[in-house]
Amino acid sequence: MTFSSGRGATRRVVVAFLVIAALLAGAKATTPAAAATAKKGPTSVAYVEVNRNSMLNVGKYTLAEGGANVFDVAVIFAANINYDATKKSAYLYFNENVQRVLDNAATEIRPLQAKGIKVMLSVLGNHEGAGFANFPSKEAASAFAKQLSDTVGKYGLDGIDFDDEYAEYGKNGTGQPNDSSFVYLVSALRDYMPDKLVSLYSIGPSADRLSYGGVDISSKFNYAWNPWYGSWQVPSIRLPKANLSPAAVQIGATSPSTAADLARRTVGEGYGVYLTYDLDGSDQHDYISGFTKELYGSDAVYTP
């Protein structure tokens, strides 16, 4: 009896130990900070056109030296700001491909986050007159900010990216850009999600309207980047160099020499972000190595 009891006690201790160890191992495996290998250099951003490409492509590139991820931020491109003419209000819209990515977050988003890659959702105008710069009131701007915040929470995203293109302000009886709209929108969004990322694709009327009523929203952004691929242009926003990408590269379309030159200039002039667009599913490690050697001193490795 004593022997049997001793075995039972020992077994309970062993089982408890194994359970705790498993929990700790599980926590470690699902914590992005634990999974990511640190690297020194600018933050690399990859926009992915999900109408034709998989988000998972972002996680297929690592550095030959040290094994860190090439890309630190993956951006789902793109959701839309649409307009309901009956309700006279803007609403957040996902086409079938964006919705597919969000609905399949477990297989499309979580694998990237498990590697330490942040996943953001870009929001873009959609030719319906609604945009970030023409909310008619603070309440309307806040309501749309709540839709954005709710989406981030529902799908476990890391933040929102604003791209003020294709709104066609004035269409469907909507207003023209005003000075208060974007300030109200970004301020409300930051209040709703103080610990998430907010970035600015620095284009359109919104990018020119970053202050109103004594409030400057520049500091509410984590990042801002140049929208003109193949060029160098410092975004007009009051953020430190560490949060800006004057370089913008369209992978495969911007020449390899230009991509490398822009990376070299990013490091040389002390900027902290390097923006890329249109990563597809093919093996682009030769092209990507051209800029990773300048950014991080290492070639890129592609793992299918």
C-alpha cells in the first residue's frame, strides 16, 4: 500500500511537472518575441496584394547570417472605406480575398505572428466618395475608428495602415476633404487601440491634414512611408527618422540597382524603415538579397 501510494504521488508530481513544462513550451512557441531572431538594422515592411498572392510569402525569407526574418511587418492590401448612400455613412469593406485572409487567420496570419512578424491591415478608398478626410463630424470619424479597432481585435491583427487613394471625394453627395476629419479619426483610433500599430502611406488629402484645433496627430503614428515606388521622398510628418521610410520599392518592378541604392541610402542617412510592395509567391531571394546586404549585411534565403 505504501509502495502503491508512493508511486501515485510520484506520478502526480511527474504529471504536474510535465503539464507545467508543456504549458511553458506552448507559451514560448506562440510568443512572437520568443520566436523571432533579433537583427540589427531598419524595419522592413512588405505589402501583399492578397487578390493574387499569399500573406505567407512574407515569412519565407530569412537572413543567411543569423536566420532572422527579412521582413518585420506584413501588410494585408487592402480593405476599403466604402459609402452607404442610404445611411449616408462610411463603412469598412472587405472583398472576398481580404475576407478569406481574415477568416483564415489561423493559417494566413498566425504563422507570421508566430515568427515575430507583425501583420497590419491597410485601408484604401474605393471610388465611392468616402475617405479618411471627409467625415462630417467627430462622431462619424469615431464610429469608423471603432470599426477599424473592432476588426483588429476580432482577427488578432497588429494594426491599421491608412492609404488615402481612390476615394473620389464628392462622389455620391459626399463632402470634400476638411481639416478636422483625419485628426478626429486617428485620435479616436489611437484611443481605441493604444498599444497597436498605426501607419501612414503618405499620400492624398489626409497626409496633408495632420493637425487641427491645436492637435497634431503625427506622434500617434508608429510609421510613415513614401508612396512612390522606385524613389526617395521623406514623408511630411513629424516623426523621428527611426519611424520613417523615404525609400519605396516595388519588388520586381523597381530595378535591383535602385532597390539596393535606396537601401544603402536608408542606412547611410539614418532612417529606420524600408518599404516594399507586391511580394509574390516566386523565389525572389536574389532580388531581395540586393537590398538585405545593404540593410543588414547579409544575403536573403528563401524557404518554400
